[in-house]
Amino acid sequence: MKNNIDNKTKGAWIIHHAGKLQTVVNVSPFENLNIAGKAGMLLSALSTTNQITITHEKATILAQEANISSLELKGLVNILKKHELIDINNFGIELLGLTTSATLEHTAKIFDNQNPKTTEIASIFLSEKISEAPYKKKEILSEISDLYRIDKFNLKDFGKNIENMGIVDIEKVDDTNTLYFNGNLFNRKDANKIYQVISTLTHEEQRQLNDFNNFLDEMACIEKAAALKIISEKLFSKISSIGMLDVNVLSNEQGEVAFITKPSSFSKYSTSNIDDAFDLAKAFVSSLTFGMTKSHYKRGRIQMIDKLLQALIRGQTVGPVDAIGQDYKILELKHVVEIKRGEKVNFYGNRCSGWIMKLLKKDVGELALQAISKGNISEQSLELLPSAVVNKYKNPEITRTITRKKLNERSPKATNDMIMALRTGRGI
């Protein structure tokens, strides 16, 4: 497997690791990986399906939304230019038309050209392995030591770094055994893994999880409040902490609301950590669900979600409605859509003016449509978040990490049975 990871998968893990390193003070052990990951994040933030030129001012705003500072921006722009992915002219930055897959492939090539350390390369191999199933720490580190010829002293540092920097999740089984895993366990082939988890639960928890899983199979995206009518808060926390479901949080100054999606909903044709490495499709589906469930019909509530997405994917603009100017700021900041004032002829032949929206990343729209087509978004009552400008989005990995930290603070073995079941393939 050492040389069998394709560039799309490799790029996805580089982005994943760079995201984890954003909260780390000293990233020197993974500096090349961090640089390549940040370059990939910037490329994704700026690029669209079609070739475009954007102003330097807009590039700075989009970079800031991707958590890239002005100081970092200059160096990363130079890297992208060196790899002939952008050009700088008097009008701003000219970018090639790129899909998410192409962006990930370029991210992997940038990483390779940084002359990465062996341990940085090994961290990608490790993440791919533990996304399939949890592994005993001693076993997987021994395998890495043999594959990449890392001596015991550097291997010890490697283990400390990946744990302290959050690149792996750890679950202590007992005084001598620790398991490594990550939140991508349920991105694909999740039926058997769900069965393994169920085998560790009480009969009541099993009933709740079965009912919830069937309910979520029928939906593309639901509000957390709806989920908690089916399963307990305790069970919800446990299964979200290991990545069995994705929690997407939209918020504004008045509060926040969580939307639930299944990792496998975005992986019909491949793994979701590749197709949605930047969490754009999940943000898109969550924002559209908000638009369906909260916006009043007079300001533009979405009613035919599939037809709206199909129109956007065809390159058409949608609107004009007031809601577009308020509900989709997150997608605008992530450069998924373009929102502006415009005019269109409505169904009755009358010319109307107002806010219109155009899809900039076609593949993100296609992935969102795929997820929605597998389920059936129904209107849920959203009482937590008033209808106002949605200006923040927390992706599933952030919310999962926070939940897992809280669980571990309360009980180090809160999810141990489930993790062990995934490790052994049976209940314990």
C-alpha cells in the first residue's frame, strides 16, 4: 500500500492534516505537508469550474475565509504560480478552471515537490489505513517503521507528534494497548461497521440507532433537534464522536443550529473524504436545507430542491428572491456560488429584479444533488436559529473533535466498546 495511494486520496489527506495543524503552534514536524495543504486550500478557495480572473482584494477575502493569513497568502500565491496553476496580471489573479479532484491532485504534486520528510509521507499512509478500521498503536507503528525505515527514536517522536497534533484519534483500551483511528471510518461500506457498532449497545440503544439510521437513509439532511426525538443525547454524542454521522453547524449572531448528514451520502461513486475534501457539498446541502425549512415563502423558500440544483448545475442563475441575499453568505465566502443583484423574467413573463445566485463549482452542486437524490429532504421545524444572515459554518470534523474531547474528558472509555468492535469485527 506504500505506493498505491492515488494523488486524489493523497491530496485529501494532505488537506485533512493541514486542517488539523491549524490549531497547532509548532508545525515544524509536518511543515511541508502544512505548506502543501494550505496551498491546496487556497487553490480551492479561489478556483471555480471555469477559468476566471479575480481581484487581489477578493482573493484576500476568500483566503481569510479559508483561514489563510495575508502573510501566508503571498508565499502560497508564489507556490501556485510556480506550478502554473495561477497567473498574476494587472487585473488580479487568473485561475484555471478546476474541479475538486483536480485541486487535490495538484495539492499532492505540490507536496511531492516540497521534498517531504519520510515521516510526513508515513502520516498519509497511516491515515488511509486507520480510516478502514482501528489499529493497535504498536502494530501500525511497527508496520510504518518497517515500510519507511524509521528508527525507534524517530518513530517515538512520530507517534507523539501525530497524537498531540490531532492527526489521529486515540482510544486507550487498557494500560498496554491503545488504538488509532480517525473520523473517516464511515465514509464507505458502512453497513457492516454499523452492525458492529450496534452489537455493543444496549437493546434500547440498538432500537434507537436502527430507527435513526432508517430515518436518516430517507433524508439527505435533518436538524439535530429532529434526530434527538429518535435517539438520546448520550447515544448521539457517542456515534458522532467516532464519525458515524456528520454534524454541520450553521450560525449567526443570534445562535447556531446543527444539521445531520450521513458520511456515506456523499460517497456513491467514491470516498466522501475525496469528493468533499473541503466540506463544500456538506455546507451546500446544509445551507439549502436551511433555505427550505426556515425561509418564508414570500422571501424565497426553496420548494423544488432537485429542480433548483439541476438549473444551477446547467449554469443557469436562480432568483431573484430576497432570501438569496441573506441565507447563502457561507457559500459565497467559500466561492461555491456567486450572488449579485440582477434581473430575470419570471414564470408569468414579468421582469423582476433582486438577488440572483449562480453556481461556481459545478462538481460541488453535482455531489449535493447526488446526496439529496438518495434521500428526501422534508420540512423540519427550526426553532433555534432565526431567519437572518447565516455567516459561519463548522464542518463535521471540527464538531466531531469537540464532541470526542468532551466525551474523553468525562470518561476515557465512553466509546471504547464501539471502537473495539470495529477493530475486531465483533461485539465485546
